Amino acid sequence: MNLLRSPARRLATAHLAGSVGDGAFYVCSALYFARVVGLSPAQIGAGLTLAWGVGAVAGIPLGHLADRRGSRGVSVLLALATAAAVGSFLVVRSFVPFVLAACLYASFQSGLGAARQALLAGLVAPERRTAVRARLQSVTNAGIAVGAAIGGLALSADTEGAYLTVFALDAAGFVAAALLLTRLPAVPPAPVPAEGERGRALAVLRDRPYALVTLLNMIMLLYMPLLSLVLPLWIVQRTDAPRWLVSALLVANTVGVVLFQVRVARGVRDLRSAARSVRRAGAVMLPACAVFALSAAADSPWLAALVLLTGAALQVVAEMMLGAGSWEIGFALAPPHRQGQYQGFYGMGVPVARMVGPALLTTLVVGWGVPGWLLLGAVFLAAGCAMGPAVRRAEQRTERRAATPAPPPMLLSGR
């Protein structure tokens, strides 16, 4: 147990190094692309949508590369590649180079996420992976909060030099993360598949039960644009709440995850408890959406603020329960020698949520109002309830796969 704590701490430090720069990047990127690069909002939206679509697909082969070549080395290379992609934003000044840089950035980010998940799976015992992943999430949120504060200073300065400094900080953070990852123990590459399995290199694309679990997780991850985009628009257009509440909700969410994510994850120990955690997340998201909808009927700014804070409290509880259950499901249902490609596939939910979530949820919630909120809550509830049967089906496939004899060790000599 003690031997595993040091790798976990080093992983956390690497996550922290990258997340501080990312927090500043998230706050400043839109204004940087508009004011410095000179792009229109439509160009920024179209470029980022395309980029995250490419990133969602790229995570799978890059995760497979981590399986075949070793997750630590590939994680280091992808961290450096992400730093280079961020650095390229410093010199782009037109739409086409921006799209190319954004596609590289999203692809390397997605691949890095898959490779680091595979690295965690290789360094940490299965029964501790969810707990360690919860700690990494807490550290990441803390880093993003610090970075967002730095980004706020750059926004206040509103100069090209301030924005360029933020992007340089983000690139430097990924370089630091790469250096920290080199201090972790190496995870050996997965065995070379037998001759009959070589044509099935990306086996995750044929694993239908795992694909269903991934789809349900993807639906649940649509909560991601709520606090960053949908609620700010809802507050300004549909409620009398003070506008500073937008920042207060983001701060409250971050603090909640930092303080309580590890505690929430303690209740997840296996696939059964993980599926139950996701189901409860869906059950909590329904009243959260209903409470958000009620804020439009509040007859005073302070009552509207109280209602919104109540909804945000429910939402962050659901977010933490979803995270804990989702991590266990993603790890436990993936074959040990294919964690990279499976994590790359399972992780598609994040870029897809970033790609389709803003337009979809803005139309649904801001456009439809209260009925849209209630429909969104019902979708979360349905996806959460469907996760249990989907996990049981995928678990049966995993058990059948485990009963199949593994390739003989001598195949390693074929590399």
C-alpha cells in the first residue's frame, strides 16, 4: 500500500501542474481568440466544435498507442505535444491555422487523458483506482480554480501581453507535467496480440456493451456546460438574480468537489456500487433541474439567488456521485491489457459534451424555459437508471472474456 502512495502523489502533482494553466486558458481563451487572433464568435464556435469532434475520435488510437508502447512514455510525449499545441496558439492570426492548432490541442488533450488513465490503472491496484481518481479530481479542480483566478487578472488587464502570458503559462504547465510523469515507474506495454487478434487492434469499437455504457456516461456528462454556459445565460435572461451569482456558483461547485469528492467516492467499491452511484446521480439531477427552473418564478433577486444556490448544491452532489461511479465503471469493464484504448473510447464523453452540449442545452433550457429544464432532468434520470442494466450486461461480457485463455507469454518475443 505505501509503495502505491508515492506514484499517486506524483500523478496528483502532474495533474495540478497542467490544471492551473488550463484554468487560466478556459477563462481567457475566447477573448484571446476574438481580440488577439481577430476571429468572430461564429468562427471560434465552429473551430472549437470541429476540434473537439476530432479530439473525441483521436483519443482512441492514442490510447491504443499507450497500450502498445507503454502508458508512461506516451503520457510524457502527449503532455509535451499538448504544450506545443498550446504554444502554437501564440502565433496563429487567422482562421485556418487556428482550426489546425485547435484540432491538435483537442486531440492531444484527449489522448493524454486516455494515456494517464491507463497509467493510473497500471500503477494502482484495482480496488484503489476510484479513490485515487477522486483525489486527482479534487486536485485538478483546485488547480483550475487557481488558474481561473490568474485568468481573471489577465481579463482585467485585457492586453495582448496578458493573454499571451496566460497561454505561455498553460504550455509551461504541460511541460512541467511531462517532467513529473517521467519520475513515475514505467508500466510495461501490453503483450502483443496473437496472430488471430491482430486485425482486432481496436477491439473497443466492437464491444457493444461497453459502447452502451459509454453512451449513457456521455449523456450524463451533459451536465458539464450547465455552470459554464447555460446557467449564466439563464440567470441573465430568465431570472432577477444578481449577475455576480454566476461566479459564486462556479466557486461553490469547485470548492464542493475539492472538499467532498474523495468522501463521496468512498462509497464506490465495485461495479454494483458504481452503478448505484450513477443511478443516484441521475435521481438527484432531476430535482436539481426542477429547482433551477423554479428560479424564474422567484419574485425577488435574493430569493432567485437562494433557489439557484440550492439547485447548484444538488447539481454538485450529483456531479460527484457520477464521477465516482463512472470512474469505477470505466476501469473495471476494460480489459487490463487494453486500458488505454478503452479509456480513450470511454473518455469521448468529455469532448462530445464540449462539442454538442452548449448548443443543445442552450436551445433546450434557455429556449424552452421550464419545460426544457424538466425534460433535461428526465433525460438525466433515465440515463442514470439505465446504467445498472447496461453495466450488468457489460460485466457478463467481461467475465466471458476473462474465461478465455490469454496469449502465451512467448508472444512477447515477437516485438
